Amino acid sequence: MRTNKIDSVSNKIRTTIFIIFVTRLGNYIPVPNVDQEYLINILNSTPLLRNFYTSENLVLGIFSLGILPYLNASIMMQLLTSLVPSLEKLQKEEGEAGRREITKYTRYLTLFWAVIESFSIAFALRPILFIWNISICGQIVLSLVTGSMIILWLSEIITEKGIGNGSSLIITANILSGIPNTIKTVFTSGTGLSLSLNFISFTVLITGIIYVQEAVRVIPLVSAKQLLTQPNNQTKTSFLPLKINQGGVMPIIFASTVLTFLTIFVGYIVNLDIFPKLDFAPNIQPVIYSMTNFGLILVFSLFYSNLILNPSELAKDLNKMAVTIPGIRPGNQTKEFLTETLKRLSLLGALFLATIVTIPNIRSSYGFGITSLLILVGVTVDTSRQIQTLLINESYQKN
């Protein structure tokens, strides 16, 4: 029996690896009517296309949009859910049926964003294609939109039948795909001393990230039944663990997505000479970029933390279960205590994420940016925890 259970976990892992392989393979299927070799030569002068760069030999593949449209749709859907009462009710009170409706709306929004981003790429290609007309534009858009929706479908299969969160794992796979070139660059350009220092800083950074990602504030809980049946000195106390970083890596992913499109939008505005003052001096641009990134991560972290764990709902659930926090009265006092505690924890976690991502020139020993490193660590820890949980659950079901 146990062998069969472990086999089921192995099947989940194999399914996940196979689907990730398919998503990577799709990046090497070229978009039709695009001269890839010619496109390589002008890649550095086209910021929009550089964001969808695949390799030295192939620039634009049918999966080049990746999971980006879904991330944009998720951001929009979460904002709408918190602002539109009917959607909020659908998510919180309708159970599984409500969640299916939310998922359906998110898919529609994903298609909407995929079309917009595909048209943006098609029109960015217009000046560099020898032949450009509505038919060619339609073929490029159709290829990219189809590829994006296939990626969404594959990510959902990973989430349902594989291991971990599908969208996060696909992003992680894209980051890991750059490891060979990065290691080659680091070892060919660095000296022995610099490599040693980078390795030490990398180890310290990884340790700090894991510590903050896993850090929790433990709040003791006591049930009414325990108070009635056991003396105070023998009462076994339960605990409510509150993570410092409730949102994990999602605020960074959301902020990176928004910042990418803000950068592209500002670039178009500057090129049109509508607002010439937006063309800042080169030494000012990194400062503005870092400040914007800091603000976006801070906002998304606070918003996402409140979305994941609502203090009002948590206080109501504790009251229904007849569970109290020692020294805190049930009801409004518990709600206020949880609200203040979560605010402090969320602010601390948000400041950590925003600071470590926006510190200038910080890079890990293997050349990863801090954002990529945070995503890699977060996804790796979450996925390994899920595998461990599956194995533990299945060990209890033997015989």
C-alpha cells in the first residue's frame, strides 16, 4: 500500500517535470513570418522584444509570452475581488462553485491580456519586418495568444495533478534556464578572491532569505473546553502561527510585471516626444526605477497579506470555535489585536522584500538578480514542503 502511495507522489513529480520540459520546448518553436536571424541583430535596440528573448539562436517563440498574461489577469482579478462586493461574496461565500467562477473570469482576463501583449509585440516588429500587413500581424498575434493559453492550461495541470504551484514553477524554470550562461560568465570573468567573496555573500543571503520567509509570530490560543475541563496550570495551549511574509514571492512577481509594462509605456511616450521631460538623465533613471519598484513591492505585499489573511474573518472563525487569545476578549478586541499584529508583521515583511530587491547592484554569486533569487528560494521551499506533506499524509493512510 505504501509503495503505491509513494508511486503516486513519484507520478506527480514526473508529471510536473514533463510539463515544464514541454513549456521550455515551446520557446524554441519560432513565431511565423519573423526573420529570427535578422531580429537578433536589432534585439538590443528594441526593449519590448528584449523582454521576450529566448536564446542566442532563436528570439521569439510561440511560448514567449509565458505566464505573463495570467499574472496580469491575476493582479486585476484580485483587485476587482477586493473592490467589487459581488465578486468578494462569490469568492468567500459560494465555496467551490464561487472559486470556479473566479477561475473562469481569470481565464477570460488572461485571454484579454494575451491579445493586448501580442498586438504590442506585433506592432513592435512592424519597423523591422520586410513585409508587414494585417495578415502577418494576425498570424503573429494568433501564435502568441495560442501559446500563452497553452501555458495557462499546462500550469493548471501542474497545480491540479503535479507538485507545487504551476505558474510559480514555470517562472522558476525560466529563471533556471539561464544558469549555464550565467555560470560560464561568472567563472570566466571572476578571480579566485571575487568568487570566494561572492560565494560567502550568496550563502549569507540565502540563509537570510530562508529565515525571513519561514519566520512566524506565534500567538497562543486557548479553547473554552480546555478552560472548563483542565486546571490553568495544566491547560495545553494551541498556537496560531502568523508568517512575517504572508505573500511569499507573489508581491515581487506582481511588481515586476507592472514595472515591465510601466517601463515599456514610458519608453513609448518618450519616443513620441509627447512629454519630453520624461526623458530623464541616464544617472537619474536607475534611481526612479528603484523607487518605483520599492513602492510597488511595498503596496503589493501589504495588499496581498491582507487578502490572504483577513483579521475580521479570522476573529469570527476563532469566536465560532470558542477559541480565545489569553488576555484578549473575543469579538472586537480580538479583531483589533489581530489587525495590529498583522499590520506590523506585513509591514516588516514588505520592507524586507522591497529593500532587498531594490538595493543597487546587489547580485548573488551566480549572477542572479535578487528578485530571481527570492523567487527560486520561495518556490523551492514551498514545493519541498508540499512534497513532504504529501509523503507524511500518505504514510498515515497505509494499510
